[in-house]
Amino acid sequence: MLIGGSVLLSYQLILDYLRHHEESNNDRPQYFDHLFASTIIGSTAGFFLGGAPRFVFIGAFVTSFILSPMLWWMKTHARMNA
């Protein structure tokens, strides 16, 4: 539970850091902030779970090209009682 909670907390903190001046001119879509936060979390997971430095890049690649679009779709469309 601690690991899952820390992953979700780090995702929210990264998003809050990227969007902390919402009143300013922020032309970046929210998807790119989601992509950046997910890629940082994926590369960190690859660092901790892998045995070699290449797993950092593998974790970032897999997260940015496979997991992040699926998670974005789940976040926006696959909600119960939306």
C-alpha cells in the first residue's frame, strides 16, 4: 500500500508542480503533463526494479509509448459514474 500510495502521490505532486501557475499563459495540453509525470514515474520504477542502468531507459520508453496513453484514456473515458 505504501508503494502504490507513493506512486499516486508523486504523480499528483508532479502535476501540481507543472500546473502551479494556472492563471498564467499555459498553452500546454494536460496530456503532455500526464505524459511527463508518467515517464518520470516509469523511469524511477525502472531504476529501482531493474538491475542495470538500461532499465531506466526501458522503463521510460515503455511508460511513455505504451502505458501513458492507456492511463490517459482510462483517466478521461473509463470512469464509473462519471
